[in-house]
Amino acid sequence: MTNKFEKVKEYYESGYWTKAMVANAVVKGWITQEQYEQIVNNN
């Protein structure tokens, strides 16, 4: 896993980021679509 993945996951799980913000991380190339699914579906 990448460092950006861990940060995005941490921010989402802490409530700092919304699903839309995580999706934007995919658009920016910080995480993959699969990583997005892993982050948002674990909560």
C-alpha cells in the first residue's frame, strides 16, 4: 500500500474526508479505484 493510500484511509475513517473527497483522490491519481472501494466499503 502506498503512503497516500494510508493517509486517505486515515482521513476518511477519522471523519475528516467524505466519500466525494476520497473519490477525488482517485481522480488525482493518489489511489486506485480498487483502493477507493476498499476504503469506503470498510465503514
